[in-house]
Amino acid sequence: MKKLLRALVVPLLAAGFVLTGFTGPVRADAPVSDAELALHWQTAWDTYRFYDTAPPVPGSGRSRDTTQISVVINAPVRQVFDKYSNINNHIGRAAFLKRVVTHKDTCRHDTRYINFTAIEDIPYEGAIVTSETHAQQRIHQDDLYYETDTWSLPNVVTHQKIVFRKLTGGKTEVTERLTFDADTSLIDFVVTNGTASHQQTQVGLKAAIERGEL
């Protein structure tokens, strides 16, 4: 585990030094204010347009991979959707996630748009390294699914579609389709660990909803 964490954090830190001038790098110092995070989010959005689902261009040095994971939760679909789609409920259940800062929350037609930054505190060689993941979530309340696009150092983009399906017996199936874009040298690591992180979150949310904590 330590080797895997080192393999991720080292390129994150290296990229952070390069990108310090115009975005929110991985940090190990004082916390960033919400206003600063909002500027970091906007810069990341303007620079990378991480909502763009076009695949990496051949020869760009970047690759894409897609995976899918599912979980069945013993609770009604509407309840599961409302609790699962609330990113704040992921705190304490997603690996390293410590807080979520919402920059904008609006509705357009039948879709709710939430721009936010997720703050993760990653333990690394006796210190805590703080990482920013900038995201836009689009919640389709009537159709029982939501999408989330994220960007984080070192230029890792994810496109997520989470679908909720009513099952018999008052149960709900949650299926996450996860697409990762990253440098080719990192893609296998990003997919493996990104998927594992989402699986951990699924397990935590399932337990919390079924126990009535959420």
C-alpha cells in the first residue's frame, strides 16, 4: 500500500510544482480558503474543460479506460438516490475525503448543476498532503441518475455516470460507469485505485443507508 501511495503522490507533487502559478496544487501547508478554492476550480475548468468527454487524441501520451461497478442497497430507490447523490454524504466514506466546498448550485430545466471542490488529506511518509479535486455534478432527479466530471493533478480526468434502478422487495441497484483519462504511464494505476476508491465509497454508503445513518 505504501508503494502504491508513493507512486501516486510523487507525480502529484511533481505536477504541483509545475502548476503552482495557475491552479490548486497538492499542498502540505496551511489550508486554502474557500475563495481561493473557487478560483482554483474556475482556472481548472477554463484550462482543462474536464466536462469534455472527447477521448484523448492518438499520440498525445494520454489514455482512456472505462470500468463499471454495482451495488445493491436494501432501501427504496428514491431514498437511495437522494442520499447517494449528496456528495457531502461521501465524507468519511470515501478514501481520504475530508470536506467538500460548493462553489455554485443551480437548476436548469430538470437538471441540478453543482460545481465543487473535494479536499482529500492523504497520509504520506508521516505527513498529510492535501489534494484538490475540482468537479461538476449534474443531477437528473426525474430520471434517477447523476453525472460527475472531475479534474485533479497530475491532469487526471474522470467522467462518472451513476444510475439508480428500482428492484423488487424495496431494494435499489446502483451502477457506476467510470471513465478515466490520464497520462499513459499512469492510466493503469489511476484506474485500479480510482475504481477501488469508488468501491469503498459504495460499501460505506450502502452500510450507512441500510443502518439508517443517512
